[in-house]
Amino acid sequence: MERARESDIQPVEISHRDSEAKRLLQAFDWARTPLGPMDAWPRSLLSLVDMVMELPSPAIIFWGPEQTQIYNDGYAVIMGPRHPAYFGASYRESWPDTYPLIYPWMRRVLDQGDVVEVRQAHIPVTRYGFEEEAYFTFTFSPLRDDEGRIAGLLQPVFEVTATVLSERRAETLRMLTPSGSLEPVADAIAALSRNPRDVPFALVYLWNAERECLLLAGETEGAGAGSDPDRRAQLDAAARRVVERNGQEWVGEQADAARSGADPYVLLLPMEGVAGAAPLGVIAFGLSPRLHFDKRYRAFLESVTAQLASALQRASLLQARERQRQHLSDLFLQVPAGIAVLQGPDHVFELVNPVYQALIGPRDLIGRPLREALPEMRDQPFPRILDEVYRSGQAHVGQEEPTLLRRGDERSGLEEVFFNYVYQPLRDAQSGHISGILVFAYEVTEQVRARQRAEALAGELRGEHERKDDFLAMLAHELRNPLAPISTAAEVLSLGRLPQAQVKRTSEIITRQVRHMTALVNDLLDVSRVTRGLVNIDRQPQDLKSVAAHAVEQVRPLVEARRHHLAVEQPAGDAWVLGDQKRLVQIFTNLLGNAAKYTPSGGEIALVLHVEGDEVVITVRDNGIGMPAALQPKVFGLFVQAERSTDRAQGGLGVGLALVKSLVDLHGGTVACYSSGAGQGSEFTVRLPLLRVQADAPAGGAQALPAAAAVARRILVVDDNQDAARMLALYLGEAGHHVAVEHASDAALERVLQEPFDVFLLDVGLPGMDGCELARRLRARPQTAQALVVAVTGYGQEADRQRALDAGFDDYLVKPPDPERLTALLAAPPR
């Protein structure tokens, strides 16, 4: 029957440019949920929802007394057929099957503020039309409202199905590794019976050469195929066809048959024997109805088949030891494994079979002592083991022993290979004394390498998941730090009884902490956009000496606060590159900030700029905590940080150096790090292509801000978030401007008919008519066509910015707006 042999399942990729969850969030009727309409949501919830929607991995928010669900596109895949019906629904309603298990954990987070972590949980999901066996690692973290109360939970989720399946299958293959057993079929059936999730049932057929037929040698307990005579006859016939053509056979109409209640899908594979001969037998594998039959699933079953074939071959050889010595020579010629007979205390080669000769290579062995024939063995343990076997008469079995072997002649290099082997003493038939040693060797290099690769990959996956878990915990910590003083300051201001000086100091605290939170969010968004290739840099001639000066000014408060000495060395001549002034400053500030954070107070930091051939070389050097050699190759990876103290004084999210690497790559340069070790300081070196320019070439850097306008502006603020609109109006009013506030687009258009305005500060995400449409209508009216129209919004993607500019906005500010930039915009003369 013709059918595809394997499912070609591709990873699901979530596009943040056009997120289904974002569209669903905006279109959903939240008024009919316990959360109420979105314009009544606390700012903390809105910020958390924005963050979750931008996360590249699955994540969900449970908010309010009913644990109302808000999740991103990655989590929608896990929801399967429950999506989108249960978007905005309560947890109890959406997951009645897992509620008794999961809700106590959620209750513990809500009541005690704990973070609950669950690793490798088995959670069946329906993503591709059937209930799939899947495993996930996730955490429940508390979320707080604007008053600091625990109001919800955050659950980031990482799928670890591949790791669990890999470990489970590796354990099965380990149990199937050829050993000294004389009953490999029984051993294989026992091993497969312990893994019913991958192999629901298995039947092993062996070829009987004397009777010239295929016989059932073993089957797993409760094999479904054995209870139906017609089904058994179908499988028996398929097994015979496999032997006849030395190929494979499929039984079942389609891979999803078992999922719909039909007969299970079965794959029959031959167990290869001697080249050119019939297979040793056939294994019929029942395939799991809860797993995709992908390449890794097939490779696992092929490895099981190869392992059992190897075990059968080894068992045959071990049984042959008991036969008469006169049949030994014939046996050597038939067995597909290396066999040699060594005689006397010097272990002189008497007989070798072709396989053994192939393992050793084209070298003369017969009649030569082992130490002479194989000189590379002299300093390895094998000659001493042979000596002990010859002396004691006790056999020795080696498993996966590493061996340095020269495959060719004396000029060939040494190669590390792995063997399973047996040294069996041979006794003289008359005297009973030890006369020699039978050597059986089976190379398992490929199996060992494969297992080592699987173990290394599993280790890397575990490390990746641990880094992500650490990052999420760190993110929660870093966001809580500024939230605490902001919350306290807001409570203090709400009392309304503070002197003006204390009000000013409290406002400064709020401003400082909001800027810190904004920097954290911007770092996350920056690294997300840059690493996904969503950032286009504006390539203009840039003087790196000027760029370095800007960066030094930005980090100077941090350097002075930690009492560091910062030395700057620059070349006397030009140091021009082609690049984006803002992003180049970002590279410098991240490296300098990193040096300042990881250098104890009073440290030495140096920024050295020089031209080397066709490159400008920037070096940032410090005498701080340094880094171990193991960390240096990984330091530019996401979420990688040096060891922190318990007070986390350094701060940050561990994305700065990853962002540096990505930005340097965008500029066609390279970045490297070096440290002599812990406590020895660190050195980061950036190399960028040198741009040869004329002495009077204009710089592409940022221009100085214009002077403040002498007259007040008439400003209309339009934002459905009343608190945000009121605070922005208060700030502008204190600056001397005339400010009015509206919370809807229709009301703003009516207000324009009543009084003139020359500046409009519009939120983009307004209900009903959004900010972009409002901007178009303002441009269409003669009395407002020439006004300054600025977007003030929480949407920070490049696509959002471009859409706003296309709609007629003059500029685009991301909340919270930078006061200096806003002041500069308002200081420009009216058009």
C-alpha cells in the first residue's frame, strides 16, 4: 500500500508582527468577564499582558478571583481545541480535568506569594487532531495589582517532550546493549515491555534455517495483535515478506488509525545478519497512538532492531565457545564479529577471522606476539589483562572499552574506538592447563558516540531550560524592585498632606523607578527585535570618538556612584564607521555599564579606542570580578550572567551582551571577551570596519536639542487611560502649557470645534476610533492640518511606529514618554 512513511512535523513558529492572541485580546468582550472592560484594568495587568504577548515562548496569565485566562500564541498551541473558546474564561471552566491537581499549587501562590515550579509534568495535549503525549516544565509566579496585592499568576511554559522521549529511549537502548546474555530475545522483550509508551507491543520473529521458516520467538505481555487470529495471520504474512525481500513492511491503513479506534499501525523491520544472507529475523513494532512517527521515532526503532541483531549475533558466538575446538576455524569464517586465538604466555596470534583482521587493518598478525604485532597496545591495559586471564584461568569481559588503535600501517595515526570484548581462557584437552586465550571483540564505537551525543544534547537542553527558569525568576525580581518604591510613593502621595519638598522628592523617586522599569522592558524588546532580525539600522558616517563621548556621559552617574575611575583613550586622528548612532552608543553603554556593575567599588575601568589597519578597535577593560574560562564562550548568549551575590546588586536581565553581539553583527563587526579568571577582571574588544571620510564629512549622529520655546503651546491630550492622561496634563501644565484632556476620539473631534489647539498628544489604542484614524481626521480638517500630532503609546514595535507615521503622526513616543524628548518636541516653533 502506498503511503507516507513518516510524519514531517515542523516546529510551530509564533510571529509577533501579526499575533492572533493580540487580535483576540483587543476584540474580546471583557465586560462580560470578572475582569470588566479593559479600560478599567489596573495598569499592572495591562503591562503584564503586554509582556506576555511579546514573549516568544508559551505563557499565560490567570487574573482575579476566577483565575480568568489571558495567554499568548505559544500557549494557544498547548490549548489545542480549547482555543479560542476558553480565551478569557476561568481556569476551573477551561481545565476541569487538571483542576484538582493544579489548583492547590495556584492557591499556594495566591495565598502565600510563593513561586511553584513543576518539572517535566506529563500533560496530554491535542494539537494535531489527537491526544498527544507531551511533557512540560512550568512555574506559577504571583502577580500584583496596582496596590501591590497578589491578584493573579504568571505561568511560563517550556515543552520538554523531546528531552523526556530522548532519555526514555536512551534508557531502553542502554538495556538492549549487547552483553554476555545467551537469551537476547527474552532480554529485549523485557526491555521493550518496560517502555510501552514508545512500543505499545512488539513481536520478535527469528529465521529457522533448518526448517526454513520464520518462527515467533517472543512478544511483549498483552500484545494487542496476538488476541486476534486474523490480525496475527496478517502480521505473520507481513513478516515473511520482510525476510523474502530483506526490506520493511507497514501494516495499517494510516498512521492515525489507532487514534480513531481502528487496528494499530505496525512497522516491521528486518534484523540484519551476515552480508548477503537472509535477515536474522523480523521485529513487528506497534506504534504509539499518542506520538508522531517522526525521524527520531524511526531512528529509535531502527536502533532497537540493530541492538537486538547485535545481541543475537553475540549470543551465537558465546554459544559457539562450547562447541568442539575442531569447528572453531569454520566458526571464525561465519561470525560477523572479530575473533582471534592467542597461544602461550606471549599471546601469539594463531588464528584471526576476517572481521578481526578488518578491525586491525592490513597488518601481519599470524605467528607474532600481541605486543609486537600491535605495538600501540603496549601502554594500554589489554596486555596486562591478557596476562592475568592466562595466569588465573578466569575469563574477562569488557564493556565499551576505549582503545587507541592504528587501523592501517605503521605510518597511520591512532584512532580512539570502543569495543565490547571477551577474553576466554582455552585449556589443553589432555592436561587441562591454560594453553591460550579466545578473543571476541565487537566494535560499538558508533553506539557509544551516539549515546554520548544524546547525553550531551540532553545536558544542553537541561541547561537551557534551567537558564530560562533562572531568567524568569530574575525578571520577576527585577520588576518587583522598582514596583515596591513606586507603590509606596503612590500611597504616600494619596494622603495629600505632604509638604511641597517631600512631594517633589516622592515624585522624583517614582520617576527614577519608572525609568528603571522602562529600561528593563526596553532591553527585553531590543534583544527580541534584534535577535529576530526586526531591526534595521540607519547607516550614516559616525565619528566613534563622538559616540564614545555620548556613551561615557550616559554611564557616568553609575561610574561615579560606584566610585570607579574611568580612563578614556582615543586616537589623535579620525575613527569613522558607517552605522547607526543610537545603536553604536547602545553598544558602548552596555559594555561600560557591564564593567561598572561587575567591578567592586573604587575599581579601574578603561575605554580604549584606536585604529588598526582597516578596523576601528574598541576595548573596554576593568579590574572587576572577571569570569571563569567555562563562562567565556557562552557570555554573549541570552540570559547568561556571571555569578551574582545574594543581594543581586548588579541588577539587569542578562541580555545586554547578547544585544551587544547582535548589534555589532549588524554593523559588520566582531566582539570578543577575555578574562584570566575569577577576580582577574575582564576585557571586551569590538572591531568595526573603518570608514575613510573627508575631514569635512558631516556626522550622522544626533543633533543637539533646540532651545525651549518662549511661548506656551495649546495642547489636547487624548488617552482612554484617565490616570495616564491626567498625569501627563499635570506635567505639561506645570511646564507652562495650556492643556485639555479627552478620553475618546469622538469627544476630541467635538472639542476641536470649540477651541483651537496647535499640539495633539494621542494614544494609539483608543476604543472605537483608534489614534491613527483620529490623526487622519485631524489632518483632514483645515484648522488642525498644520498642528503637531504626536503618538504617545504603549506599542513599541517598529511596525506600530511605521503605521502611526503613515497615518499622519509627526513623531512617536513610547510610554512612559521621555520628558526631555517631549520637551524638545514642544519647544520647536509651530508649523
